[in-house]
Amino acid sequence: MHNHVFVISIDALSTEDLKELFAQPHCKELLEGFSGALKVHSPYPSFTYPCHATIMTGCYPDKTGIFHNTDYRTGKWNWYHEDIKRPTLIDIIRQKGLTSGCVCWPVMGGAPSDYLIAEIWAKNPGEDPTPIFDSVDSPLSKPIFEKHKHLLTWMTTPGFDLFATSCTADIIKLAKPDLLCTHLSYLDHQKHQLGTSPTGLSHAYVFIDECLGKILEATKEAGILEQTTFVLLGDHGQKDIHTLCNLNALLKERGYYHDAQDWQIFGYSCGCSSQIHIRNIDQQQAKEALVEIQKDYPMAIASVMDRKDFQVFHLDGPFSFVLEAGNGYAFGKKDSILFDDPSPQDFSMANHGYLSDTGPEPPFIVCNKKSLVLDQARMVDEAPTILSLLEIETEGMDGTVLPIC
């Protein structure tokens, strides 16, 4: 009998969180032995949707086409599998005749998973989420969605994670899929609101452990625990933030930005970096303007990168420049004030989107009791490694199988 592989993505889980998480009872059971990498280089920007697209494909954003959570023109979220330009784990599993489940995983709406419940939400709080979920979920998952949709509180946590956990447990008991991928986002939201100190996040570690416990119990009930390999991973770390730099306000002060419709240079925040779009202005003139701002505010803006610079990090898109924030800074979204204090209300006490090796990084853990631990790996190596657990060879990926299995 082949193994089942259940992948749990704990959003914003970093190496620094592992000690606290390992102390929880269900994690102790899962992690009595493990292989993996303690620190994984996220793609740039280390943002949730680009990272999850990379985890799913083994490719960098210049190949996946997912370089931000949202579209800079409309603000709409990148919910849909059709926008990923490379085959995903779900596509590969289906081609091999195996079964899959996929629950609340970013950029997977409409994916060809047997049991797909997307990360998606209604336009407004309080609105019935059924129509938008029905538009992208698989037919087999409909009864499971209906059973647990009462747990949803729009796009907010912990409701979304309670929903994801309950759906995951039911899929395991009903279908015993070969591959199951589930995304939990509560830790990320709590860090945005409270900062990264483990002391202030004790409730989040307990909550995550309870979610993992429900998934572990469902695996036992399904009678497949001994045939199941759990993979726990994070997508990015987070840094504490003391100041928000509102780049468009700086551009407005110098006449390059007037409002969201009228601009020559426009900064689209990725948290601790910003993607810079230009129009009706010469490339060199735009770069000179950005470099001048960086010189005036060197603590807030660490670097100005043009295309040849950021392509080194396998990043590409419809933007001309990328700005990296200084330590303790993130890029805000206001255009009326140059600098601002972070606040829990706008989820800015900690943030990500930075060059991965300039801050906390996520781990990649395979619960296989082999105790082969690497200090460092790349996120593009995770997809081929996950497939290797199912004895599937890969090609066309940027990553390679990690020597941990």
C-alpha cells in the first residue's frame, strides 16, 4: 500500500516558533522524530500567495506568474489555479491517477482536486459565502462545505482555520486521499496584530496544536496513521515593525503621484518591500526619483532594485522597480502622511515580504522519524520532495529533492 502524504501549511511559521510549537501535546506526538530543513529560503517577495504558489509548483514567481497576493490594478485576490503558469502538485497527482484533497490553499480555486475547498471569501462580511465557494470548489466537497460553512466568519480567523480543520478531518475520514494540502492562517494574523514575541503568541500555538490534533485524530479514525507521512511547513517569517513608510505619500510630495488613478510612479506594497509601477515617465527618470527618495530616507528604504537586480531573485512582473524596506520598516498604503505608527487594527505590528534571508525564515518538516535535519533549503525544493514521498519523479521544476527522505 502506498503512503498518504498530508501537507499542513502553517502561515508565518518560522524557525523561532518551533520550540514553542514542539512543546504542545499533538505536535510532540507528530514530531517524536523528523527530517527536514530548519530554515527555508522563501521566494521574493516572501508573501503568502507567491510562496504558496512556489510550494505547489517547485518554481519561482518568474515562472508561476504569482508575484503578489493581489492585483495592483483592481486589488482583487489571486484566488485562482488557472493563473498559475506551471503544473501544481494537484495537477501532477491527478495525472498519476492518484487522489487529492486541497483545503483553503492560496491560488487553488478551481484546481482539479477530488476534494477541493478553496481559500476564497464573499465580497462583504455577513454575505452568504456559498455562491463564491460553489463557483470554484469540487462537486465532491459540496456536502463537507455545507456541513461546516457555519464556522466561517468571512475571511477572518480563527473561524477560517476552524472551517479548514473540520473540512480536512472529514476529507480524511471519507476519502483517505493520497495527497492532502491544508493551509492554516491564524498564526500569521496574530503576528500581524501582536508582533512576533513567542510570549505573546502562546494562545496561537495552543490553537494550532488543537487543529493538528483534530487532523491527527481523523487520520487515526480512518485507519491510515501508519501509512501517512505528515509534512509541516511555513511559507515565510515575519519581522516586528516600528514604522510604516507610506511610499505614495513620498511620491506625492514630489509630484509623481496624485491619487490611485493619476500617477507616474506608483508603489504597490508587499509589506516589507514594494513593487513600483511607472507610466508616462522615462525609466531612468523614475529610477533617479526613487534613488533620491532612498537617499533622503535611508533608514526606511534599504535599496532600490531595477529589473536586472530583482530578476536575480527569480522575480518578474509588470513592475519596473522593487524597493526593500529598512529593518523595522514596512510600506504602508496611505498617501496623505509620510510616516505612520503600526497598529494592531491594521495588522501592521509585524510583516513580511522581505528578502528571505534578511529576517526569520520558515521550516520544512517531514514527520518520518529519520532525524536527518538540514540547516538550510529552498522553498522550490519542497514540491519535488513532497512528490518523492509518493514515489513520483519530477521534471521542469526549479527545485530538487532534498536528501532527507
